Amino acid sequence: MNKILRKEVLSTGIKLIEVEAVEIARKTKPGHFVVIRIEEKGERIPLTIADYDTEKGTLTIVFQEVGFTTERLGKLEPGDTFLDVVGPMGKPTRIEKFGVVVCIGGGVGIAPVYPIARQLKNAGNKILSIIGARSHEFLFWEERTRGVSDEIHVCTDDGSYGRKGFVTDELKVILEKNEGIDLVIAIGPVVMMKAVSLLTKPYGIKTTVSLNPIMVDATGMCGSCRVTVGGKTKFACVDGPEFDGHEVNFDELLSRQQIYLEEEKLIHKKL
Ligand SMILES: Cc1cc2nc3c(=O)[nH]c(=O)nc-3n(C[C@H](O)[C@H](O)[C@H](O)COP(=O)(O)OP(=O)(O)OC[C@H]3O[C@@H](n4cnc5c(N)ncnc54)[C@H](O)[C@@H]3O)c2cc1C
Ligand code: FES
């Protein structure tokens, strides 16, 4: 059992939970994720570790309420418990001095990119952050992201805050200025990560994306998280979740994410 110590509503439909997980917190590095199960008959869902405190022995997860389990999660309060939290899972982000790194977070992806930007900044990189959301009400962690960035660019699709447009519009401006970008890291919706990768490819700038296929066991055994990268089959849970964006077959990922759409709708009708 893992006890919830803190809960925050960050923006519309996006919540933060800080949960006790002493052993996992001790081993966590940026880029890792956990698999949580709320109750015995509950589904196991993967969530990225958005922050961790080794002294307190806690993990912070930030999630968007998109379906049955994340909505159940959103109803929990401090003092409630998860049945189990398994992790840290996946390969951590490669942290070294690359030079100038653009860190892009779209929607709920603003949370997982934060610890990566912080660690890359600590490693001596210049961090240019771009964060974006559909509109102002879905935006969060602007100040937190600013605190680990040399520059921050904020945008909303509808122009209700920051620059009007997509994160790729901001990225385009930065790329055209030719500031000598060494690495781009993008986390967010698959369409966004695809658009970022298409944009950086002609410039030959290494681009890392964090993939979110459907995961079941998260141990490399069931194959549900398989993705095609550079023409080869990879399992995002053990080989990723970060991959070279220029090599990912995003269209296949988009269609595989829809596989259980009917079942996901059905559970809402049944309950
Ligand atoms: C490595 C990884 C890290 C992730 N980190 C975060 C995060 O930090 N914050 C966040 O909000 N979301 C994250 N996700 C996505 C999150 O796991 C799904 O939103 C969640 O499982 C949806 O479950 P649900 O029952 O609420 O919704 P459902 O109605 O069951 O599904 C809604 C959509 O979520 C996706 N999904 C459903 N089940 C799974 C599953 N078992 N594994 C992966 N995707 C699924 C599908 O695309 C589906 O169409 C991550 C996914 C992966 C693979
Ligand atoms: S989730 Fe089963 S192999 Fe990755």
C-alpha cells in the first residue's frame, strides 16, 4: 500500500498526487515511470514520475483525467492509498552536457519534461523551454519550468495566454534563428511529438520523444507496447519510453493507441 500525502488540482482535468514510495524514490532518475494499481480489480496504468524526493521518500505524478482509471485516481484524497506502485520503470533520460537543449512539453507532457530539464540544466546545458496547452485553463507549471530554464516560451492553441499557436510554431522561430541547437526533447501528445520530429529532421538536430503506447505488464513480456523505431520492433516499456523521434513510426503508434476504444467507452456505459 502506498499512501497519498498531497493532492493538487493543477488545471482543468490535470491533477498532481504525491505518494509515499521510499524505495522507488531512492532509485528514480528523470525519464522513469511507474505502474500503479489503485485497487485489487483495478487496471494497472503507467504514469511518468514528474518529480521525486529521496529524503521524504515520495514520488509526484501528474495525470490527465482521460478515462476510467485516471478519473478514479482523481477522486482519491490525501490519506487514501494505492494498492501498489511498481517502478522505477523504463530507461532513464541520457543526461550529459550537450550544449543548447530545447525542452518541449505539450499538455500534461509539461510535467514529465520538467525533471529532465532540471537535470540537464544541472549538467551545464543551456535550456530553452517551450510549453503549450490548448488554452490558458489547461496550462500549469509555468513558474516551475521557468526556474530550470534559461529561456521560456509559452503558447496556447487559442491564444488565451502567451503566443497563439502550437509549440511547433515557437520551435520553428527558434530553429530559424539558428541558435546552434544540440538536442530537442519533446513530450506530449503523439501528434505533437510527430510534428516536432518532422520539423527538426531537415535541420539534422537530434530529437528525443517519450512514447506512450498502451502498456499492460510493463516488463517486456506481453508485447502490447510494441512500437516500430528505425524499422525494428521495440518494446517501449523496457527499450524506452524515449526514442529517436526521427526513427519512430508515429502513424502506427497513433492507430495502436485506439485499439481498445470500444472497450474504454463500454466501461463508462456499464458503471
Ligand atoms: C510510459 C508512459 C507514461 C505515461 N505517463 C503519463 C503521465 O505522466 N500522465 C498522464 O496523464 N498520462 C500518462 N500516460 C498515459 C496514461 O497511462 C493513460 O492516460 C492512462 O492509462 C489512461 O487510462 P484510463 O483508464 O484513465 O483511460 P482509458 O479510457 O482506459 O484510456 C484512454 C486512453 O489512454 C490510453 N491508455 C489506456 N490504457 C492505457 C495503458 N494501460 N497504458 C498506456 N496508455 C493507456 C489509450 O490511448 C486510451 O485511448 C503514460 C503512458 C505511458 C505508456
Ligand atoms: S507493456 Fe508488455 S511488453 Fe511492454
